[in-house]
Amino acid sequence: QVQLVESGGGLVQPGGSLRLSCTASGFTFSSYEMKWYRQSPGKERELVAEISEIGGSTNYANSVKGRFTISRDNVKNTVYLQMNSLKPEDTAVYFCYARWNWNYYWGQGTQVTVSS
């Protein structure tokens, strides 16, 4: 059974940090590129960051460059999103996504709220 389970979301003040985790099971994690998306109420889901299968290549949305870092541990089957200098506009549900060829999976999402 394929599962992507996100954790680490919560409420944080502006300027604070959070680290999201997404642990995978049921498929060969190291073969999949991994991405983090986010979605705010009334907005389309947007790509935040992505990382290649062995972690040698990463890309970020312009809005998070220099503040967020994506990484992965293929032994732990986990992808991370370190989020620093958080802003209220980062408030969203964050989703983990895995893709290999025509196979793709979504996590259930974790809420991140940035507010004072």
C-alpha cells in the first residue's frame, strides 16, 4: 500500500522556522523525484520545491528561494522541507508529491500557519 505521510506543520510566528517531513512507503522511494506543493484557500496548488531521485538537483519557486531548503534521505525514505524566515503569505496546506514516469502519489497535506 502506497503512503506518503507528512508531518511537522503547525502555527509559527512571522520570521520563524518549521521543518516538514514526508515519509514514504509502498514504493521504491529512491527512484522517485519528490516535490513539495502548497495550496492556500481560493488559490491554485503551486510547486514550492523539488528534488531529484538522488538529491543532486533541486529547484525552488521564486517566492521561497533563499528561505526554504528541500532535502531527502533515501535510507529513511523521507523528504524534508526546511522553511526559514516564514511569512504570513507562506500560510497554506503543504503537500508531498512523488513521481516516477507515469506513476505519481500525493500525501494528505499538513497545515502551516504563519501568524502573530
